[in-house]
Amino acid sequence: MKFRSLAAVAVAGITLAACAPGTASKTKSADEQTGTLKVWLYDEANRGPKEKVVNAAVADFKAAHPKVNVEVGYIPTDPGPRAEKMKGAFNDPKSAPDVVEFGNTDLFGYVAAGGLADIGADLDGWSEAGDLPPDLKLTTQVSDKTYGLPWWLGVRSLYYRTDVFTELGLKPPTSYAELVQTAKKVREAKPELFGIVVGGRYMYGGLPFVWANGGDIATQQGGTYKATIDSPQSQAGVKAYTDLFTKDICPPQQCADLGGDKTVEAFTAGTAGMAILPNSSRSAVEAGQVKGKYAVVPLPGMTPGSVAPAFSGGNDLGVMKSSQHRSLAVDFMKILGGKKYQLQMFEAMGNLPTLASVRGDVVAKDPWLKPFMETLNAGTKFVPKDPAWTKIDSQTVLQTMFQKVVTGKADVAGATGDAATAINNAFAGK
């Protein structure tokens, strides 16, 4: 199965916040064959299944390298604390990992900071390299150099409570208007539930509404980006999303400060009729109160039958430029990012594999993936492919924009105008 939409977005994933990463130390890679290999991976709302798979990969690695210890650390997915962690790693090689998981949108910022090693030659010689689609290889390249191994893909779709919908005689919404109506009906009948749980700090939950209305964060003009988040189309999308923060859907006082992880927690705890979540939330949902009581459909767009464009996310594995165990780091990256453990990560977490053969197998076997594949095939979107994105995201520009509207601190025009100014300043290096 081909994923042309992924080729179009080029680089996608989970991003930094709170402060941009510093410039990496000039320390160069070394190739020690003993000692401790340090690995940093993202923490999860439900880490257990991921940790079990990672521990199995560590055991495989140690069987091949018995004199090497492996120290796995789990870093926050919340952008602010994660940014601080990575900034420290860039500035102090002694505290840095050898192998790191990072969101695809972090790539340009990390490379600009000098933090990642070029692993192109290492992957060229990898036995499984031919199973990696060319379009995904492009997502890890800057100036023809390769800095990451695509590990998993993720898009967001609409999870909904089948038990609640059946009880109330509701059908999954097929348009934005139906989404609003359905959310209100759930909340009215069951006031203990959010009709749909949304978050003022949930940027990737809000952006599909911007894109569905024909808007965007920024567009490239003459080789440089310029903010378009304040365009009429983008403003319509911001309004569509923030209009969901009402007492009869998701009250602002409860939902304004929610981020992505908190929306996952709300749905898994059984306190929401619907939620916009990625395929990688499957393990958390299955471990929660709604196991066996939910289903997934594509997030509807503005017109009946349409699909709102999703952010095409996903994470890479990379080797830090400061690593003193370069070949060991590459070996571990290949094990964890290879077929065996990509399949296990899908089974544990719902992470969509990047290797073509593995992805083909899981899609054929698991109908649960259908709405996510429909979302991918309908066309996905991406953030600006520019190192300035790290700064934009580190300043939580878009999250602040949504929160200003949700809390009544600014109207849509004012909030999007402020966001556009901050975005343009970042592109200008201010």
C-alpha cells in the first residue's frame, strides 16, 4: 500500500516546547565498544506495554553485546519538559543519550542545533533498508544527509463510545455540524460526560479544524514562510474548534488547559463520549474503563462525508552526534527499529509500522486500522518545514492562541493576529 500523502508532508510528528534546544557541544562521536549505552525514549500515557517491548529489544542487544549495559530513560512527551531535557543533552554531552527517540518535526531544529549524527551510510548497509519506503526516507533528510530511522507513524481519528451511542440511538458523525449536534446530545443525556473532550493545549486536536476550513499555519512564499493562521479560512477553523468549548459540550473551565495526554486520560477514564486521538493511543484506551466499549471513525470535515485533514505524525530513532558508542548506538537503533520490534510495538501500542512489509501485514490483519488508513489516504497536513518551527512550538504559540479564545482573553481575530506576529517573528529570526 502506498502512502503518497506521507511523501507530501515530508516531515511530521511530535514537537518541542518551552525553549528551543541549544547549540550542541562540539564533542564528536567516538566508538567505544564497552560501557553503558544510554537510550532516551518517549514516555506514554500507559508506558507498560511499550516498556515490555523495549526491554525485549534490550535483551536481544545484550545477547549480541554481553559487555555492554543499556540504560533506558523515558523522557516527557509534554513539550515543555522535553525541550528542557533535550536542551541539556545538546549542551552537556555527558548527560546526553546515545540513542534518542524524537518527533519528526523536531528534525530540522535538532539538525540545526548540531545534535544529531548523520547515519545515512549506516542505514545504507542495513539489511532491512530496502523495506523502508523512499518517501519516508525523505522525511529524515536535511541537505541530502540522513539523521533518523522512521520508527512509527500516527494520525488522529475520532474515537467514540459505542455503548453510549447505542443507548442514545446515535450514529457516528459524518460532518462538523453532526459532530457538534452529537456532542451536545451526549452531554445533555449524560451531563457527567463531556460530549467530546477537547483541549485548549491540544494543538494537534485543533489543527484539523483549521485545515478542514482551508486554512493553514503558514505558507511558503518566495522560499520563505509567512504566517497564514490569521487568514479568514484559518480563523474559521479556529472558531470551529473553540466553539466546542462550551458548557453543553466541553466546559472551558474544565477543558481549556487540557493537552493531548489529558484528552487521552479523559476518554480512557470513561468521562467523554468522543475524543480525537491517534492510533498510538490504542493501548491506553484498551487499558482504561472503556475497553470493548469504543470504536473509531475518521474525524469528519466540514461537509457531509468529508474527512478533516490530520496531522501526519510519527517518531524517529536517531544517534546523538556526541555519542561515544556510535556503532553500538546504531546497532541498537536497528534492532528496535527493525521488523521484529516494529511489529511488537504495533501489537503493544497501536503504532503504525514504517517498514512496508510490516505495515502491509498489520493493515491486512487488523480492521481496527481502517479509519486511520482512510484518514491517511484522504490527505494529511504538516507543520512548516523550517528550523523556526522549533521556536514556534517551544513558545506554544498555537496552544496559546486556542487558549486565549477558549478563556475569553481574546476573540478569534485578536488571538490569530497575535499568533501570526509571533510566527513571523520566528521565521525572521527575532
